[in-house]
Amino acid sequence: MTFGVKIRREKRDPELKPSFGCPVWWHNHGDKMKIDGFEKDTPLSLSITGSAAQVKIFPFGNDRPVKNWLVVWKIRHGLAEVEGSVVLKFEKLLAAFGLSEEFREYSGWLVEQFGCDSACQGGFIRWKNFLNIPCPGTGNDGDPNVSIFISREIKDAVRKLLDNN
């Protein structure tokens, strides 16, 4: 067993939704996610919002430079809401948003079972620019995870957030 070591395995493409070209585990509302902006009081926090979901990224802890990031999400399902959060290390946040090489620490099974380029168990799964936080889903309404299509704008905003660190 390898603890604290980045495990590199062959990437595997996921099963795709017919005529959509996105993974079956990804929800199409992810296309609607846009940069809402950096928080006014804290330039080290970023908000990404869509029609049914919101994701905020904040520093977690007092370390400078920031080593851990709190990713908080809220999803609206009709009249109900689902909220969640996960703490991602700097390197995992880079990998989640496609800003670094793959990161699959303890998550080879996610690659094998769902197909992806990069994954972190309990943190994220990403194939190309299709990201789910914290895990793969059914790709239908009602999942307790958020899907984001990582546009150039989102990638640049996350890069700026981490550069401000």
C-alpha cells in the first residue's frame, strides 16, 4: 500500500450520454455554472454559480500560503436544497479544475469504475472539462453533488485565486 503517494494509472474514458458527449455521471446543469466573482471582503474566496447550484471556495485554516481549501456547495432541487463541503489540498484543487497533472491518490477504483482523467475519493471526479464535486452521480436531478463544466473563465478564475495565495 502506498500512503501519500500520487498513483498514476491509465486514464479511462467514461460512458457518455448519447448525443450530449458528457459523462453519464455528470449533470447538464454544469453548463450553466459561471464565475459569480471573488468575495469583496476576502480576495481568497471564489464563487461559481448556476441556475440550480452554487460553489464557493475558501481558504481552510490559517496557513499562508494556503495549503487546504474548503469547497462548499448548495444545490436546489425544486423546493428542497442539498448542501455539502469538502476540504481539498492545494494540489487536489489544481487537479480538480484541470490546472495540473492527474491526481488519483487512493482513487484508482474511481477511474476503473466510472472513467475519468483525475479523481480524489470523496473530493472530485473529472474527465476533460467535466467536473463533479465530490463524487460521480447519476447525471439526473436529485444527486447530492454539483457538476461544473470547466470553461476558460472558470479555469482562469481558479488560477487567479490560487495565485493570490
